[in-house]
Amino acid sequence: MQQCSPGPHGTLMMQTTPIWVSIACGGLLACSSFPSVPDADTANGQATVSAQCSALMANPVENADPWFQLGNALVELDRLDEAEFAYRKALKYSNDPRIEHNLGLLHLRLGVQSLQAAGRKLPVNDPARINARAFTSQLLRTPL
């Protein structure tokens, strides 16, 4: 599978990588504003994103919208590092709060995934696991 990734000078480059494994984040997906990509879990969805990536590489634009849309599509495909790069490119051209919002949601997703992975390695009664659960619960009750 091909994916976009930052190159040595901040440009996107295509490279071959293994298939990404989707990790669900429970409630975070339900509250996000990431638009859905048709057939995102199929080869068609991957091909659509690869085409978007190729188009941006072939004709780089200094406009936030294509980068923002690419970031949204990459999130749907769980290609989160690439999505972060696309959102940061979009922020170079616009201070649209929707871009910052989606970047923030992406960071939440990455944080939750990290906590889940670490939590699976800790004993159930470990204070770090208990504190993380309490902190996460409080965070979810905090209005945005």
C-alpha cells in the first residue's frame, strides 16, 4: 500500500508501507467532526486518498482546503501521522478553527490509543492505570 508522508523538505512523498490496522477510540469517534470518506475501509477508499495525495504532490497548492480534506480522509483511514502532517500544512495557509479542531481531535485519539496500549500492560490495580482512568473520565465530563 502507498501512503503520503513528509519528505526531507516538508513535501509529501509516496512510500510503500504495510497495511494499517484500525484502532477504535470508542466515544471519540462519535463526537468528532471528521467527515466520512466513502468506502474508507476498502481498497477504493485507499485509492481515493492515494489519488488525492498524488494530486497534491504533482501540483502542490498553497491553499488550506485540499490539505484539510486530505487530513480528514487520512484520519478516516487511521493514517494518523500523515493526517497530522496534512492538517499542519493546512494551518500554514489558514487559521480556520476547524483545522485546529480536527488536529486537536487527532491528538486526543493518539493520546487515548497510547493510554489504552499502556493500560493493557499494567496490572488492573496499578495506581497509574487507576489515575489515568479517573483523569480520562473527568476529561470527558469537561465541556469543550
